[in-house]
Amino acid sequence: MTIHRTVPDTVPARVMVRTLAGLFTRQEWIKTLCYVALSLGVALSGSVAALLLVPLMQPSLLGRGWFSMHSTDAQAIAFSIATVAFALMRWQSARLGAWLVGSLARSLRQHVHAHLMATPLASLANSPSSEIANVLTYNVEIVVQGYGALQQLLVAALTSVVTLAFAVWISPWLVLAVPLLVVAGLLISRSFGREQSAVSRRYIRDLTDLFWHSEDFPRRLRHVRSFERETAEEKSHHAASSRLAQGYGRQLELIASGRLVLELMAALGVGAVFMLAHRWQGIDQGSLVAVCLLLVRLLPSVLLTRQSFQQWRSAVPAFELWRKYMQLDTTQPAASSRHARGAADVIYIERVRVTPPAAGVTLLDIELKPGELTLISGRSGIGKTSLVDVLAGMAEPEVFLARDSFGPIGFDDYRAHVRRGAYVGQQVRPWQRTVRECLLWAAPGATERDLGNALRDVGLEKRLEASIDGWDTALDDASSRLSGGELQRLMLAQVILRQPHLAVLDEATSALDAPSELSVLKAVKQRLSGTVILVVSHRAGVADIADQHISVEGSLVQRSTHHFAAAGRL
């Protein structure tokens, strides 16, 4: 089974550089300038150390040529100072470069996460959760590796310029072959570039496929085992893993191939320098040795340049995926301030139409009253989630006609009214470490008494009293892990502590048995006397405690019935 993921259109490398540079703060720019200065110092001290090594190798050259000194001791001391300066500056530049890489990784994750948090649900409708997980995690690592490669390219460029400047200063004629080698190297790098880009894009797609296979693994495993499809699942996972391994291996092969060609060219270049020196009159042996030392010192930079270009190309598709989610529309309607509304306001919805599904769902004549529970039921896939998203103020409807005690209201007014909400879905699980952290996340100012009352209301108090750690019971510890039903009770305790204007419970009690579900929902309703409560459930028994029942029928037209109409309510 192959899952196809799309990668956005190619963006120019300059766009990637400009975007990454735009994420830097003033402090990061200052440190970047320090990094450039240190890299230049490394290139200068390394070249000086190489030149000072020549008279130490051939003492007969002490009194002649460049950096001449009167004694071998002085020459050795100067060489040691230059080498120590080279090592210290290289160490400090490596530390500073690592700090910049880490800072960029943090910034990339924070920006895309903040952008996703501000994105309307409709904008994420066509985005696979595995792709989003990839963007927030490993995809950023690939982009950062590209930035690290850009740093290395900068270092290589400075080293090359400084080294060649010294070589030209010593003997211009001996470096005549260098421009030809540079041109040949660029042509070789370009010849591998197209395949490298294609391989990198496949790598990003295959990595997203692997995230898809890893989503909610325990639930996926139960499903696979129940169907006895372990072999098929392993085959599918292994196929994705194999494609990923092949892509990674091919990237390394391309790097190795380019390195081999450059090493061969460097060997030919140094050999050409020796042949030129042998045939050219007036070139002394000291100049020959010095230029060769400088060119050999330049070789690692040339090889690093090739590898850095490859890493940079690999980072471009990852950046494109990151940029795709940074370009999602985050426009949210401004909260209305036409007039103040209290939590006790009743909303009368005359007509609301939502999509999907394609045929649409129409809701007529519904009253949302604080302290009352509205049940929404209907078969799966008929549009309940879309309806709930609109009623929760999280998605825009096609049509919205409503009024409150002040008169007609638009959807922006309605959204402002229900802004203080609490949504709990069937698949939502607490991600905090302990029960206490989970509750305080929902209500940071809650007291110990508040926490205890909420746990008692949802029926978790005795379970936690029996635990050694009590409210500090770890949610991810196998020895004290809460069951699915207990986790749902905990999420409902969050709702009680929140005291929202609107509470949406979308299959939030599905893991409880029928009597427990009714008991917990009664407690929630009693504690949330100022809250509009919307409950999505397939169980008919919930209708017994509902004040209002919205049945999503096959015609896709909603009809509101009032359970207590005979008693004079509603």
C-alpha cells in the first residue's frame, strides 16, 4: 500500500535564505556577524600557520621569502601561536554555529506551531495529520541541516578566498590552474543537482508516509491484530522504510560520487602545479612547497563545499513543506463588540446551514439556553461534526440567521458569545504528565478543593485515592495508567473546572458504559448551570436527560424536539 503525499512547488533558494534570515532576532544577527568574523580569523590563522610551517620543514629557507625570522626557535613559537589561535577560533566558531543552528530550529518550530494554532479548521481540512506531525518534528531538522550546510559553505568560501590570496601573493603563476578547477567543480556539482533535488523530494514524501504508519500506534495495532493483517501492515511499513532507506542511501552515494571526482581533480591540480614549477624558470622550492601546502589545506574545504551543497538541496523540499503550512490563511473574524452579552443570554438560531457533507446540513429553530443539555444524534458521516464545529464557533457556516435578547445577531456576534468554551472529543487525550497537571492546565487558578470537587463529580476521586501518587498519578505510566473511560472522566473534570459558556462533548463519554455515561452527564449538567451543553452521542438513553434533541435525519434537515415540552419547559 502506497500513500501519496504532495510536496509544494519548488521555491528559489534565495526565498529560503530570505525567509530564514527574516526569523533572526537582533541578538542572532549580532552572533551571526561574530560567527563570520571568527570564520575569517580561522581562515587567516590557518593559512599563516601553513606558511610558517615551510621554514620549519626546510630550515634553509629561514632567511628568505615570507615571514622570515632569525631563528628556528622564533619560527617554532610563531607557528605554535598561529596554530593555537587557529584551534581556539575554530572551536569558538563551532560553538557559536551550533548555537545559531539550535536557535533557528526553535524559531522554525515556534513559528509554524503558532501559525497552526491560529489557523481555522477549514484550512486544515485537506492536511493529513501525519504531514502536520512531520512538519512540527523531523522536517524542521532537515531544514536546519540545510542551514548548517549554509554555514559550512560560508566557512569554505572564506577559507578558499584567504588561502588563494596567500597563494597568489607567494607565486601568482603557480595558481593559474585554480580557476579552471573551480569551473570544473561547479559543473560537476550542477550535474548532480537535478537528481539530488528529485531524491530529496521523494525522501520527504516517504518520511511523511512513515509518520502515517506511526500515528496512534496502540489503537492502530489493535485494529490490525483484530483483522489478522499483521503481515500486510509489516509489508506496507517495510515498503515505506525501504523507499526511505534507498533515498537516504542514494543521497550519500551522490555525495560520495561528487567527493571522488573532486578528489581526483584536486590530485590532478596539485600534480599540474608541480609540473608547472618544474618547467617554469625562476620558481624557487620554498614557493613551490608553500603553494602546495596551501592548496592541500584547501582540499577539505572543497570537499566540504560539495557535501554542503548536497545538504542544502536536501533541505529545500523540507523548507517548501514548512512554508506550505506557514502560508495557510489564519484570518479569523474579529470578535464583535456591538453590545455586551452575558453568559446567561439565550441564543435563538432560526436557520444555519453547514458543509460538508456535500449536500449540506440545515438546522432550523433551535434554542441554546445556559444550563440546558442539547443532544445531537444521527448516523456517522451525515454531518454532525461539521454542525458541532459551527455551533462551537470554530468553523464558518454557509447560512446563519439568529437572534438574542438584543435582536438579530451575525455569526461574529455568536462566535464572541461562545468564545469561552470547552471542547472534548472522542479522540482527544490528555498530554500532560499527571492528573494534577491536567486539571490545572484547564483552570490554572483552581484550588485543591476545586480539584477535589471536580474529580468527585466525574467519579474519579476514589480511583485516585487508591493510587499511591494520588493526584500526581502519572498519565503515561503503565503501572498506574488510567483506562479509556477514566481518561474521559478526567477530561470532563477539566470542563467542570473551566466553567465555560459553551461545552461541546463530541462522543466524550463513548468509553463509559450506559449507566456511567448518564451519571457523569447528570453531574456535569448540574455543575454547569450557566453553560450551554452540546452532547453528541449515539446512545438513545442520553435523550432521557436532554432538554433538547437534534436528530440528524436522512434528509439532512435538522429537526428540534423538546424533551420537556409537555412540562412547560422551552
